Amino acid sequence: MKLIAPLAFAVLSLGTLAASPLSVHRPVAQHPQDGPGNIVEVATEAGSFGTLLAAAKAAGLVDALTGQGPLTVLAPTDEAFEALGKETIANLLKPENRETLKTILTYHVISGKVEAKDALRAGSAATLAGPEVSFSLVGGKLLVNGEVSVLANDIAASNGVIHVINEVLIPPTPKPEGRLVVGFFSERPGEELARYLGVDRNATLLVSSVTKGSEAEAAGLRAYDLIVGVNGRAATSEVIGEEKEKAGYGGAIHLDILRKGQKMTVDAKVGVEEG
């Protein structure tokens, strides 16, 4: 990672969390009289956030990041942006994609000064984009959303604090309005069919149809499949409804099925029926 003096970062560890408040161990981007510069000045002097700063300028966010604040910024390094690919970055910087870029960047900004210890204590925080980000400590490492590593934390700025991260955070897709669906219709098999197949008709569902273009179709579910288990539970319409609600939009339910006597598994993704 291309972090350059005079910016030396304090990296979070379980020991420092337990022993004392987290802090930067060496001076950062300071004005002779006023202490640290603002978020943009600190990031500029670090030399590792050129893409982030260019994106903030393209999205019209520089004034907010140089304002009074306080703000907390989860700052992806240049290397983190490079992982998205040059074409993706170039597209995001186009004027017609300004709102998309703004949404992505504000998903990295939290209102108020949230130091690492406060983030862990709270467990999550709302971003300026709306959705929350979560914080956890795994193996002595501070993680954002359970998988993005904080490379350095509590970088002081006059109008807030910066935490350096190793990936660009992508906001979750907003849930469309509508009823949750799983992309197929099913019914209890008749007594004779259940007896012939040797299944319990009260714990089995027969797929009557699969919605064309649905996630269930993409997952390989077919009409006349027999569902004999739903997330390890008996296959009933009530259970599917319950598991669908638990999974929520974008989640999936695990189906154990029988097809021509062969046992198979299918993960049916939960979507919404719009309109």
C-alpha cells in the first residue's frame, strides 16, 4: 500500500482496544497553528487517496469534506479502487453517472466523529447514503460489513476522522416495493401420487410451475419437481412463507428436491412481485 510519510497510521488491534483509546502515533498533515488539516487536506498529503479525491470532486462532495463536519470517512486506498478496474472507474467519473458515484461515496461517510472504539461499541452506523455499515472485530482486525479490512484507524482531521479500508464499499441494492416471491408455484401432491412416490404428502410440495425468467428458473428448479425439505424443515406452503420472510429480499431458501427419483438441492433466491 502506498502510504507515505508524514502520515503514520494507527492500526487497530485487540490489545490496543483493551488497553487504551486508539490514536495516531505520529503527527498527521498539520497546520502550524491549527493542528490537523481537514479531511481532504489530510488525504491529499497522505498520497494514497488520489482516486478517492478525484471521485469526490466529480461527485461534488469536496465542499462537504472540507466543511465544519464532523464526519467519519471510510477511505479506500488507490489500490482498493484499482481492484474495480479502470473501465469501471472511468464510467463512474462520467458526468452522467454522478448520482451513482455520489451514492457510492456517501456510503463511505458517517455523520459525526466515530472512532474505532465507538464503532465497535455501536456495531453499526448509518451512512450519508442511507444504508448502515457494520463494524466487527475478528482475529484482532477491525472489519467493515464483515469482510472489508480497516488498514488504519482514527486518522485525525480538523473536521472528523478517517479510517483507511482495503476495498471500495458497494451500497446494498434498495429493496423494490412489492410482495416477496420465490419464483415458483407449488401444491401438495395428491394421495395416490404421494403413495406411489413414497413421500409424506403433508411434508412435500409438488412444483406446479416455475416463473419464466425468475431466479428459481435460473437456479434450475423445474415444474414437477418434488420439494421434500425447506431449509431443513418440512416442505409446506407455510414453511416456505416463513423462510421467505426470514431470508428477505435478495436472500435465498434452500430446497431439497426429488426429480425422477434423484435427490438434488436448489437455492431459490427471494425477489419481489412488483406492481
